[in-house]
Amino acid sequence: PIVEEAEQLKVPQRVLKDMISQTIFAASNDENRPILNGIKVIAQGHQLELIAIDGFRLAIRREEFEEELVDLSFIVPAKAMKEVAGILDPTDNPVKIYPSHNHILFDTGSVKLVSRLLQGDYMDYHKVVPNEVMSKILLKTKDMYQAIDRASLVINVDQRRFPFTLKSENQNTLSISSKTDIGAVHEEIAIELQGENIDADYNPKYFIDVLQNVPIEDISLEFSGTFGPCLIKPLEGNQFLYLVLPLRR
């Protein structure tokens, strides 16, 4: 297909490569909701935003630039975005992006990749992000990742009826536990809890996908209640936002 090289975005290759890897895992594989098989890209003002959502979790990655960007919005299939990440170098060399009505061109200077765009109404993710925060937990990304990784050793990937449990034992201790037919695991990590205690179940894969891609050492978990979603955020700024829904007991 011929893509008109008119309006374009130009961003460092390493930045787009990181943004894709930090969102693509949350894109849906459900063919009944094809629009969610894509990653939504929004350029507005000085900010570039990538969004992926599958109905159980949400990933948002933002990057601010000194130069003002062309205002654009489009949805690229996640499979194509994976290929785009593969042609990008971890350098500041730019990738030029040319979206048209039905297709998009990514040009690194040495490689050009063309993909179709997805058409339709993307889920309004603003409606699923709660405004009220009843509990906030500050912790080390590595500590939580390692604890959940160990807890998931006794959970079969297909057995979502065996989740792991997050429970605040006190203001300074968070327990991460799982119990299945294979065995039981109980881990405790140091935290700082602000607000009400937490006791909720989650799919471990959803947390592992986030935690192994979060680029900072310290994060916060925010809860709007036991049955509300968990928001994973940086301590400062809005570089990323992840949302994971709990599992019903």
C-alpha cells in the first residue's frame, strides 16, 4: 500500500521501543473485540501516549518531548507493533511515523515497515480508572516482582481459580501468598501503607507482566476498595499507569 508521507511524528527509536514493550502485553487477543487487539497512539501537544487494554487490565505509557508534536490519534495492531519494536534500535536516532487513513509507515532510515490501522471506537479507559483512593502502598518494584514470581510457581497458568493474594498484615508488611494442589507459598515484603488494609486476589501473570517492564525502582499501588482495581503508578509524575482488576472470591 502507498502511504502519503504528510503528517508525521518523529521520536527517538529507543523511546518508542521502550513504550511498546511497556504496553503491548496488555493488548487483547480476543478476536471478538478486534479493536482491542491494537495499541492506541495519541500525540497531543508535547506528549506521546500509548494505550493497551484487554478488559482485565490496562497499560498506559506517556513520554514528554521538548518539541511540540503533530496532534494525531490512531490504533496499530499489536502484532504490527511487535514487528516495529523489532526494527527499532536502542539509540536516539529518530523513527519517522506517517499515519494515513487506513495504513501507517514506520521509517527508521534503514528499514521501512507498513501496517494497516484498526478502525473503530476504542474503549474509553478513563471510565475504568477510579478517582477515589482508599489505600496506597509504597514499595520496591523488585521486591514485589520476586515475591509474586515465587508465589506463582505453584499456580498453573491456565488455573485462574488459583490466584495469589495481596494482604497488608500491618502498615509496614505486605503478604503475597498462593495455595494450590501443588503447594503453598507465603512471602512478606516491606511496604509503607497509607489508608485502609488490603486483602484481594489477582492473576499473577498480570502483575508479573507489569513489574518486569516497569523502569523504576519504587512504585505505588492504589486501591479504591477490596473489589476495586489496583493501580500501579510511579511515586512522582505520570510516565505510566497500569490497572489490574481483582478476581472474585
